[in-house]
Amino acid sequence: MVIGGGASGILAAITVKSRGIPVVICERMSRLGRKILASGNGRCNLSNDKLDSSHYNSASKRLVDSVFNKFGKNDIIRFFESHGLKIYSEEGRVFPVTNQSSTVLKILEMEFARLSIPVEYDFQVSKVTEIKAGFVVLSASGRKVAGGAVILACGGRSYPALGSDGNAYDIAKAFGHTIIGPVPSAVPLVVKDELCHDLQGQKIGVRIKSLICGKVASESSGDLLFTKYGLSGTAILDISREISVAINRDKLRDAAVSIDMTPFMSEAELVSELSKRLRAGVPAEDLIAGILPNKFGPAMKELLRVKDAKLIAKTLKDKRFKVLGTRGWNEADFTAGGVNSSEVDADHLASLIVRGLYFAGEILDVDGKRGGYNLAWAWASGHVAGIGAATCVK
């Protein structure tokens, strides 16, 4: 049995059935793969060219490497191409040539139909019980499904409206597993600053650092989007994990971001340009015209009125924002945390506590960077867990 019809659950079921073992998926939604449809902004970033533990966070880096050694980048591509999906790479990220996630899901649905894999839709799991012959899965409405092994592929807590709210953590805990506190990752940040309010909707390219208790925790480059609640954009999403863990899990309150708003100019170049403009008598609100979008001058007028080229340049190269929190699960791309992977066999993703229990996907405390890493983990871990479960009941 596979609990969860997302990317990892789908691959697990296909892997089991391809080995001649009967399998059924219990899916709480009315359709499989809802999160697949939302992945990669609808383009479905299938994988990445660089799959190893250096791109992931986990209590067991060995487990991550073991999974990708068994089902890596080439295996993922080979799987989809063998089922008719045409693929291309863009800066290391792997996409379907259609640039439509619905194409990927259609290919998987076709394989489900070919293999005649049954799906129990609208199946909200309430309890999983171990019996002599394996396991019984009970739904909230009283339906029952039984099998010799069970794969928990229920996802984390991100995007609960798409079918994953973290309820499977309770199932894992009931079997004796510990849970590393789940927190939102790749999530916008909450900042209380007038500049965010004045510039909401403005987007610029930046270099950014996350600061935890004054120390740099992560760095990235990309887009910064000012919002009414704070900061978003790709650069923010890339460094948000460390801040989310610090604030939401570790309950620290000393978190901030340092933003270089002019990464295309050195501080010395900026001082030189600003000094030239000040000598020419350029009005304060026009001092950064042509360097930053037009709205930035009026929004930063208090700083610019100082007419100190060095101070202005230093601020633009290291603009600090204190982070008060993160946005919620509905806006988080991934979950950081989950079932402690040190309690899971690295070779088969089998529980080290309960025989016949397997894990796949985001339910484990494995989360990767943006760029196809998390979907790659779902495919690979689903495949490996599927092999393990099929072998267990053979």
C-alpha cells in the first residue's frame, strides 16, 4: 500500500507494480499529483543535473547519497523518456519540452492505466495498524485497505490545499519514529519596514545574506520583491530556510537579511558616481536615478537627503531588514524537517523500528534547494522505497 498520491507515491506505486506486486494508493484528494501541477510555476522542474547530498539538508546525508546512487539524474530522465516524455535542460534544471506540468502528470496517469494500479480517492487516513500479515489502513469515513507493507509518501505541510497537511507525522510517531520539527522553507519573509510598504510591487536584482544572531547563515543572488508584508522573490526564497528554522523551530528572534541593492557596482564605484552627482547639485530624490527604479528615490529620501556619498553607498550595499517571521504553509514551497532520517535504512528507506514500513518524499527530513532538487528527491525516494516494499512482500 502507498499512502499519498504525490510524486513520490506515484513513483513508488509504479515501481512496486512493475515488479509484479499488487499495490493500491490511498489518496486524500480527488486526483493524483496535485502538487506536481503546481511545481516549477507550472513548468514542472523535474530534476537537476547535480544530485547529491551537498544540495540537501538532512539528519542523514548518507541516506540522500544512497538514494541517488540507486536512482540518480540519468535514471530519472531515462524513466520519463521511456514513457514518452521529451525533456530538455536549462542551466542545470530539467524540464519537459512542453513546459507544462500537466504533461508530466498525464504521462504518469497513462502508466497507471497501463499497469491497472487502483487508487482509493478521497481517502483521508486516520490510522495505520500493524497486523500479523502486514498493515491495515483505516480512513476517516471507515474504509479499510490492507497489505503486506506500507509506504508513507504523504508529503510535508507545504500547500495543504493541495492535499498535504503533515498528518502522516502522527502515523510515523505512533510507530515510534521521532519528528524533526517541520517549518516552512522557500517562503517569503515578514518584515515591518516603511520601505517595504512604499516599494511594494517593486522588483530588483540583488545579492543577499541571511543573518542569524549576527552571523551569515546563507547567501544567494536573484530577484527581490517588496511586498506589503515584507520581502519575497527568488533571492528571499533561497535563503529563507535558515531564517525559518531559527525563528519557527529554534525560537530565536535575532534574524535579519543584508541586501546588496546594487550588485552590478562595487561600493567604490557607487561612491564615485554619487559624489559626482552631489557635486553637480542633483536633487536628493534623483541621486539614485538610473541606478535603481524611479520609485526608490522618493522612498529612500531620508537617506538621500543626508548627501553623504559614502553613507548612501554603504547602506545600498548592505541594507539591513530585521525579520519578524515567515509567511505560512500556504506560501511555502517546501517543508524543512520531518521523520528523522537517521531512523530509516539508507539502502531501502525502510523503518529501522517497524518491519514493512517505508518512507518516501517530503515526509522525511530531507529538503533540497530550489531548482528541481525536491522533485528529484520525490522521484528517487519513491523508486527506492518501492523496490524495498516490493522485495519485502515477495
